[in-house]
Amino acid sequence: MDYVSALLPPVVMAVFFIGLVRVIVKTQGGAAKAKEDAAVDAAFERAESARRTAVSKADGV
């Protein structure tokens, strides 16, 4: 009976992990995907613009 108590925690953790992965995969995309993509694109553009500005100022000095 000791083997049952030894195997139970890893099996329970595996079941919860598989459930977590399924939830993550299922929630990718959907109605909010375009909004999230636009927010990420805007953040990348701000970072790129700031980098270009910093390089321009460094070249001008």
C-alpha cells in the first residue's frame, strides 16, 4: 500500500498540469486576440522609436 501513497502526489500533479496546459491552449486567440496583438505591437513600436531617438541623439552629440 505504500506504493499507492508514493504515486498519488505525482499523479495528482500531472493531472493538474495537463489541465493547466489545456486551459492555456484553449484561451489563446479568441475575441481579445486582436486587442492584445495591437497592444503588443504598440509597445514594440514605442520601444523601437525610443531606441531610434536615443541613437539619433548619440550620433548628433
